[in-house]
Amino acid sequence: MNEYKNEKDLTFWLRPHPGDKNFENWKNLAKKFRVNFSNSKCENTNEFLQKVDAIIAGETNIHLEAVITNVLPIYYNFSGQSLRDHYGFIKNNLVENIAYNLKDLNKIFINLKSVKPNVRYKAKYYSSSINTKYDGRSVLLISELLHKLQNNEEINPDNWEKIKSLKNLVAYKLHQ
């Protein structure tokens, strides 16, 4: 597929949620306005994120997935009402670029064209293995912890911090 580009050499993709009731309408809209279409029913999120420098989305978890893959998240306030920030992405500085209109988006795009920021570190709050020896190897990390717990071995305080217990549940957090 040839990528459609606008006059400023920005490539745009439209990717609706796979469960969106208007999925076919989105597909037709992308074709009408000569915008690339990512079929979220066929292309997984990671494959899609490898093709882009930024995403524009509303209240959705794709912001976290984007940051983990070092893609700039832009929160677009589609409703025009106050931001919900249900996931805490704005509060926890995962998402800093917020657009309320096309003028705001244009400013973000101009900055993005000059410098694509490294944003992956911002996901540390949500994935404490980032920038540790376990970065990208969370399965190994959890496997080691479960093995120690199962065998009643001592948990290394250099790697793990015991956090507040809830009733009979004990939880650990990877040391920063």
C-alpha cells in the first residue's frame, strides 16, 4: 500500500477500535480523505505502533502501549468537556501533549517534525522494569519472584520492595 502524505510530508493513519460499531464507516472515511487505514481487527497494536511516531487518541489505554514503544501520545479532547483521565495518564505525566482543537494539534506536529522526543521512560510508573536489567524481560522477572515465593526463599531487598499488604495478600514492587 502506498502511504498517503499531506503537503507537509506527515503520514496519517486512522485506526478505529476493533469493537467500534462504525468500523466500516471509519474505513470509508479514511479512503475518502486519502488517509491510511490500519485495520485493528487484523493488525495488532505493536505492529501498528512500529509504523508511527505519534498517536492521537482520547481516553484509551493505547497511550500506555504507545509510550512503552516510544511513540509520542497525544490526548485529543474529542468531547470538548473536561478531561476524564480515567487511567491517570495525564496526572502521572505519561501524556503531556493535550489538544483541544486542530490548532493545538498543529503546534504539536510542528514540534514533532523538528525533534521526536524519547518518551519511553515516562511509562516507568506503569512498568517498573523499564530501564532495569529486566527491561523487556518481565516474564523472567516474575518467574524469578514466583520461584522464590514458592520455595519460601528470601526476597532480595536490592531488587524488591515489599509494599502495603491487603488482608492476606503480600505484594512486591521492583526497586527503582
